[in-house]
Amino acid sequence: QVQLVESGGGLVQPGGSLRLSCAASRSIFSIYVMAWYRQAPGKQRELVATITSAGRRNYADSVKGRFTISRDNAKNTMYLQMNSLKPEDTAVYYCNGDLSWGQGTQVTVSS
């Protein structure tokens, strides 16, 4: 089973940007779908974006046009570029792939 480690979270002002990374312990080439989820305090975990091994992307309506998911199979890493961040984007962000979850990285959007 693959091990996943997220990084790149932090505190950012509204309108700012962050790039999250999800590093895998082995090749992700064969993992068909990888995804980013997030969980805000008191809320259920929700799907943010998915990407297939062929590069097909899907996004939650709440992040369309602001977030971009990508993967670099050569580096065994998935990314989430987040622009025009809003306070409602505040959550712990998790990566998922091959039935595995990372430990999460906190994103806080606040002035």
C-alpha cells in the first residue's frame, strides 16, 4: 500500500495562493485516480478534485476556476495549486490514492 505525505499548507490572506504537494512512497504511475479532499471543522470530508493517470481532471463546483490539480508521475507527486483563496477554503486537506490517505495539511485563509 502506498504511503502519502502532504505538505504546503499554512496561513494565507484572502485572495492569496498556496500549492499543496502529496508525495508518494512509490510510483503513482499505476494509480488510476488520485484525489484531494478537505475537511473543515464540524463538517464532513468533501471531495475537492480528482485526476486520472491520463490527466483527466474534475473539480468541486466550489473550487472550479480557482484550484488546479496536477500530478508528476516521474516525481511520484500530486499537487493542488490554490488561487484566489477564500476563508471558506479553510480546512485540513488530504490526498488520496490507491485506498491510502495522507495525514493532512492545514490550510487557513484569514486576514
